[in-house]
Amino acid sequence: MTDPQAGGVTAIRGALLTFTRDPFGEGDAPAFRYESDAVVAMQAGRISHAGPAGEVLAALPEGTTVTSYGRDALIVPGLIDCHVHYPQVRIVGAGGQPLLGWLERYAFRAELQLADRDEARTTARVFLRECLRNGTTTAVVYCTVHPHSVDVFFEEAERLGLRMIAGKTLMDRGAPADLLDTPERGYDESKVLLARWHGRGRALYAVTPRWAGSSTPAQLELAGALWREHPGTYLQSHIAETREEVAQVTSAFRERRGYLDIYDHHGLLGPRAIYGHGIWLTDAERQRMRESGTALAHCPTSNLFLGSGLLDLARSTAALRRAHVAAATDLGAGTSFSMLRTLGEAYKVARLRGGTLRATDALYLATRGAAAALHLEDTIGSVAEGLEADVVVLDLASTPLLAWRGGLCESLEELLFVQLTLADDRAVRATYAAGRLVHDRASAHGDAFA
């Protein structure tokens, strides 16, 4: 594995695609930068150079080794997954139930297993290994109710040099007794974890009430208080995933005007708050999310797998532009670690809603767009000088079919669309985190888990 000495330069060569603005906004100018032959140089964890090969090579220190990935390589920003449950990797692919039944039959049972610290660490390692094999370098992650599930997750992410956002799940009702905390204990344990991890290396903390139906008003109140007490931290939860869930939650909080108002009342909306799903939000709720700067994570494979519904992505991106919409796997109801496959499914959902989704726009939702939703667009999400060096090298000919099909493509948009439709983890040739090679498809010695 590449581990440059302090001051050393790691440089890679291939085609480059990165975004420069929001393609869902106004204007006809290209939202991305494409270079058919580029060099990206990384030093001290950041991108020092990114541009046409001739220009960058002339600017690099004499004798710098450049790893060339060849004619079928496309360098893109590290992919960002904005809503995922690492404990549920244990049950990915377990189906046959809608959301609430699926939680009881599968998800809670998996999370109970992480009461064992060793099981939590093993699960975290498997989760992170699969993230890197699929080019995901940042994720917004739900741990379990057990404080050590947060510790081991951040410990393993720190060992790999990853920028991760995670938190202890808060639940004081609606789950097995061994997965419940109390409002006070949840607040106290989260506060200790937050103090230990937020801002340590590349770790960031998210206050994590699971969903309104699994927390009492007292717990939501303390979650909001904890978040307000620590500016710069994150807030993550779920909203409007299924009709049954919406009915259950609004029935339990009859004094509130609707699902989103429950969170709003307890101070759980605002910048750095990101909610999963949002399929059944009303127009008024979307407008309130926009006004408050609250972001939405679109989880297409999970929504399809559980039969939860089809997000109106066009309506959501239009309504929430200030707050942003990002892509997410939502494992383990989600069915793939691959953000490429996830984006391909987002296109299918858009078509079923009567719309469409360009491949370039889709990739934005898992790179710069996701970073913007997290208020990290000046840190990650693009391949640009000065940003943290999270970079993925895609192999556009990772299978015989893709190699043949790619040769027939007449535009970058078509070539990228084919990747989102047909590619999988084999398309990720190399993953760099903070300038360090943490996954190399071609060599077990280049894998940080070897």
C-alpha cells in the first residue's frame, strides 16, 4: 500500500472528471470539468495539482513517480454515501418484509449482535473494506445504541485515514429492551462520544435519533439540545420512508402539524442535518426543509427493495436546492455498496416517476453534491487543488461487456451512463484516502485490509 513519507508526492494519471457547480441550478454552462489526459498529485493528505498532464508534469518535483492507469481509466472524486447503517451489513439481502416488519425481523436482531465489542469491530472492518472496494471514502453512518459500536467504527476508520461521519443511535421506545436507552443516558453517552471523536483526525460526529417513532418527545428534546450545544456537529435521522411509518408517527405526535414538524419543534432541522428517504414529504415540508437548510438523502435501492415508494427526485431537487439532495445506499435495506449501482437505480426511480436523470447529474449527487449537503464542499467531493485527497480511479473497461460497449459510446455522457447501468465493484481500480492508496484491485498488497 502507498504510504508516502511526509512531504512526498503521490501522482496518478488518467482521464479526470470532477464537478465545479450544481448542475441542477440555473445556467447552461457545463457543471463539470473533464480532462482526457490528466495528472492528479497528492501531498500531505491534500491535492497539490490537478490538471492536464503536460502542465502538471512540468510542475512536479524532478523524479516524481507517476502511476499511469492507462487509456480506460477515469479519475473521479471519492464517492460519498450520505445514509447507511454499518451494523446492517450483517443482514444485507434479507427481505420479504416492508419497513417496520423488516426492522423487527432483521435489523434489530443484527444490531443486538453488536453488544459484543468484537462483533462490532469485525462488522465495522467488513463495512469499511467494502466501502473502499466500491470507491466510497466518506459515509454518514448509523452505529447501534451501544457506545462501543461508535468507538470501534471510528477507530477502524482512523486507521485507514477516512473522513467519516457517525453517531450512536438514540432509541428509547419501539425496539427490543436491550436496544433501548433513556433520554438522559442517550444524551450523556452521546456527549462523551462526541467529545472523544468530533474533529479528531477526519472523524465527525452526528447526533443520531433513529426516527421519531423510536424516540419519546423527551429524547428528541435532549437530542436537539445536544446538537445545539455543539455547533459544527451533524444530525441524522429518517423521515417519510413509508406511508405506514408516516401514519404511525403522526398518530404518536398528534399535537404536531406533521412528520417534519416533530423534528422542527425539537430543534432538529438546519444546516448539517440530513434525513434519509423523504418519499412521502408534502410540498410544505419540502419548503420548510429548504428554508431551514436541511438536506435529504435519496436511497433508491432500499426504497425499491422494501417497496417503500419512489422519490420524486426532480421535485425534491427543485424544492430543496438550497439544502441539497444527496445519494445514499441505506445498507442493509439497500442492496449494494456500489454508489455506481445506486445511481443507476436512482435513474430507474426517476423514470418510474415520469422523469429522467442524466448520468453526470447522478454522479454529482454522490460527489460534490453530497459534500455540499454536508457543508464539506470546500473539503471533499471534488478533485481540485487544496482539497483533501480522496480520489477514485474507475476502470471503464472492467468487464468484457463494458470494454466492448464503451467502445461504441459517442459521448462522455453515454459512456458514464453505461457505467452507472452495468458497472459494479470491479469498476473501482484504486481508492485513495487522504492521498494514501487504501484499495488496489490488482494487488492484495495494495489493500489496507490485507
